[in-house]
Amino acid sequence: MNKEREEINKRQRDFYQNFDKNLPSKIWSYFRNNALNSLKKQIGVEQDIYDLHKSWFGELSQKKVLDLGCYAGNVLSMHLAQHSKEYLGIDLSPKGIALFNRRLENIPGARAEVMDFLSEEFKEKDFDLIYAYGVLHHFKDVDELINTLLEKLVAGGEIISYDPLQTSKPIKFLRNIYRPFQSDRDWEWPFSKKTYYKFKMAFEIKERRAVLGKTKWSALIGFLPLSEEKKLTTARAWHQEDWDMSASSDEHMFSCMHLSMRMAKKPAK
């Protein structure tokens, strides 16, 4: 393994083992997790993402599934484990994997391992589906990541991903101010336009949806002298606009903060 990546993996593992964030990271996390996540729940963004990903999974009974960067698993991790023919979750965190394996004990064909996806030690392949929730942006070398994803998928296999974008100018400005102080900056690489187009060139993007474009400004509506019903109605309308327009408009997609993609391995030429 590359020594630099080995060191970054160690720090990343320790970070998620202890969630040891410095003050700037705690402030950013508070903004993201408290303000934005509260907004996402209130107007239905989280539920829409959950329902979308679940619909993209399709029929799982004959699929071999990799849950990349699963930590201790989430609701959709359990859905995948319970319904797929074979399920493997991998993560760098021994703590997360230990917790997850206890949840998987009574599910036939399901297991979780401490593993580096890019490591030569990871021999498993021929996956029909790779699920990567908030994970692909942790890889600095996008070309190496894409090559490994292609190697691990069967012909026509799919990837379902969800990652932050740094293409919205106001958000990119805030991230650039925060980044020098960011405790997890060595493995946090929100997608740029260049990153997105690399994935688009390597895979067939069958469908995509982005959130928190126009909707992110809903947080400012709270300061206006409007009724709560009016604020909520406006926020939901903006979310629907983001949801619909991001499916086909690159410009609108790049104004958003988070992107879900359903990508398929292209047929061999």
C-alpha cells in the first residue's frame, strides 16, 4: 500500500473511532448536521433520498452487493443485507465493523469486514451493486477509485452513490475558508465539476438527483416575517425544483450541495 495513503487511512480510522474533531470542524459539523439536517428532515429531503436509493436498488435476491464505507450500517445497509443474495460491508473502522457484525449475525449471506477498498488485500469482486453513501468523495485519487470500481463490478453492474458537491460558489467559498482548519481535510474531497465529468466519462449515469440548491437558502427564510406554513411551503417548492431540474440540467445540479447518482458499468468495447 502507498505509504501516504496508509498514514491517511490510519488517521481517518482514528478520527471515526473517536470522532475527534477540532473546533472549526465542530462548528462546520454543527452547521451541517444541525441546521441543514434539520431542514432536510423538515421538508422531506432525507426521505426522498432514502426512497430514491431504495427504488434504485431494484430486485436484490440474485445480487451480490458491496456496501462501501458502511461503518456500523444504516437503514439501507440493513435493507441490502436482508434482501440480497450476498452482502459485504467494508470500512476502515474496527469499531464500526464490530458493531455492524453484531447486527448482521442472524442474516444469512451477510458479513462486514475491516478493509481498505483500494488495498491489494481486497480480493472480492464481481459485485452486481456497489452502494457508496457519503463515501466516494473520501478518495483523493479519483482515477484510481474509478479504475477499482470498474474492476470490482460485473458487466452492467451498478453503483449508487451520494456525495457532497463543491460546485455551488457560496458553498465553495465557505469550504475554502474552513478547509485550512479542517481536521478531516486529507480525506474530504467534495466533488468538483471535473470529478463529476470523470465519473460521467467512465460510467453510464442512468439517473441522478441533487439537493440543497435553491433549497439551501430556506434557512434564511426563517428571518423573514412570514408564517411557518408559508416558510415550509416555500422550502418544499424549492426542494421539488432542485429535485426535478437537477435530473437534466448540469447548471442546476452544480448549484446544489449533495448529489445522488445511479451509475452503470458500460459494456466492453
